[in-house]
Amino acid sequence: MTLVKAIPLLGAILLAPGCLSGPFASPDMDRAAKAFTPTDMRANVYVARDASWPGYRCQVSIDGTVAGWIGSSSFALISVNPGTHVASCEMFDHTARARFLAEPGKNYFFDVVGSPGWNVPAVELRESDEESGKALVIRGRLAAGVMP
């Protein structure tokens, strides 16, 4: 392979992981998110992806308001008022939604699950139990730019 052909290929290889993960919040914010302590009279919503499905990032929203983007091994944390909410994760033309009733002082965990689609991956949002949800969050990193 000639040097002229190798340079663009090397650049694509080096830049691809950054496009698929990150940017991440500060280590202090990540640690605070992993304390799993909702603020008074609110609930915490965690939307997370594990490392077994590398690839595209998805846009996380709560009640139609964009909260941020997550990639492989990352999570979003959103604080919500008590009541009925809809969490969603959008990837390309696929949107997964999960309706839930938030109670004050509780944590809610959703796992983003990807599967091959016809021409782009499909996405599903599954509510997790607290033990599984916490384990997934602890293995991941808090994504930057997530709403409070």
C-alpha cells in the first residue's frame, strides 16, 4: 500500500473510536452519578449501553427533550419530577421508547439494546432491575452534555 493511500486509512482508524464513544463528563461528575442518590422529591433515570454492542451512538431523550448522546460503555443520567415519563433512544431512523412512572427518591434504569437492521442497526430500550442497572452504569462512563 502506498503512503498516499495509507494516511487516510490510518486517520479513519484513529478517529473512529472518538466518534462512537465520548465525549465524557468529568471524573467527579461520573463518580457523583454512580452514587445513585436522587435529589429531594425527584427521581434519577439512567439510560446505558454496554460494551457488547460497539458502534453507533444514540440520542437519549426524556419526554421529547434531548438529554444527550451515549455510545458504547456509557450512560446518561437525567433527573425527573415524579409522574409519568417517556424515555427514548434514537438511532438513525429507529426510535425505542419506554413509558414509566417515576416516584420521588427512586432510580430507574434502562438498557439500550441494539440489533442488526435491514440497512442500519435497530434499537430497543429495556427497563432493568436495580441490581443489573447499577452494574451496567458502574462499568460505563457518564456521557457529557446530559441535562440535569
